[in-house]
Amino acid sequence: MDGQRQFPRFAHEAAVRLSGGGAIIKGRTANVSRGGLCAMVDQRVAVGTAVDVELALVFADATHSEAIKLPARVVWATALETQFQVGLAFAPLRPDQLKHLELFLRFLEEGARERRAATAGGGNGSPFDG
């Protein structure tokens, strides 16, 4: 992990939807942290754009968790072949939003721990294995 990171990042693919300025942009996260996220989206988003981010866990059976909605700002964006990669920093969060984000991250952390244990022990894997 980069020594300059303020918060641990969890490499996890969650469904993401960005809304702002009348546009709705869908995609998947590459990683999520307490400070923000990186996502692959299907449309260009300008750096500096304020958005509402909706995050939902994607389960092995293709169902989704209830989404959490958080305010964020696009801090970087890169065009790739057919998609766009964007970095988002969460805006200051209300206590209820922070609580929901921490629960979301705790779920990701527990899933990562289970995957590491299954890989190390040669077990049958976790429901997060793909």
C-alpha cells in the first residue's frame, strides 16, 4: 500500500451510480476507501464535478445490497478504450452517511479477510470469490 494513503483501500467491485447536473452515469468500483473511490464508468465526467454517488454491493448471485448515497467530487478522470476511469473524493459526510459508509467498508474488510483465509487454507472459498 502507498505510504501516502490516508485510508486503506478495498479492491472490490461494487455497483456505482453517479448523478449530478441532470446526468446519471453507471459503472463499477475498482476500489473503495473511507476517503473516496475509483470507478470505471460508461461516460466522461469532468474533473471538479460534484456528484451524488450511490454504492451497492454485488453478490455472487448477481443481486445487490441496498445502495448507500454519498456526496463526492471528481478529482481525476482518465479515458480508456471503451470506458472512463474516475477518482472520487467523498465530501464531508453527515454522521448517518459516515455510519453507512463504515458498515459498507467493514463488510468489504471482512470479505477480504475471508478470501485471504480461504486462499491460504485451500478451502472452498468465500461467497465473494468470483
